[in-house]
Amino acid sequence: MSALLIPITVFVLAAFVGFEVITKVPPTLHTPLMSGSNAISGISIIGAIVAAGHGSGTLGAVLGFAAVVFATVNVVGGFLVTDRMLKMFKRDKQ
């Protein structure tokens, strides 16, 4: 039971700190920070691919594949939102 308590405690603390940090970000910094988080999600994709291909059984492969899919959706969605926000600041050609 105590072996499970430490990871749960770390997860809860990380979620609390992450929430506090995100709520303090002003809207003008949202797009640059989103671009940075997309790079971090790219690293998560690499880790998920390694986990999926590690060969630790069917459950590991399924969870690794799900991690690859979710991280890919996060990266693509983040880049689409960032691109859309940056297009708002471009001047129209006249």
C-alpha cells in the first residue's frame, strides 16, 4: 500500500502545481507557451513509441499505442491552434 501512496502523492502535487502555474499565465503569453508545450509533447511521442515497441506484452503495447495517439492529437491540435492565433496578427494584403 505504501508503494502506491508515493506515486499518488507525487501525481496530486504535480496536478496542483500545474494548475496553479497555468492559471497565472496571462493571455498574451499563451501562444508562445503553447508552442513550447508542443515541443514537450513531441518528446512524449518519442517516449510513447519506445514504450509501445518495448515488447513488454500486449497490455504494454496497447497502452503505448494509446499514448502515441493521445500525444499526437495534442501536438497536432496545439500547432493548429497556434497557427490560427498567429494568423490573427497578420496584416491583410491589399
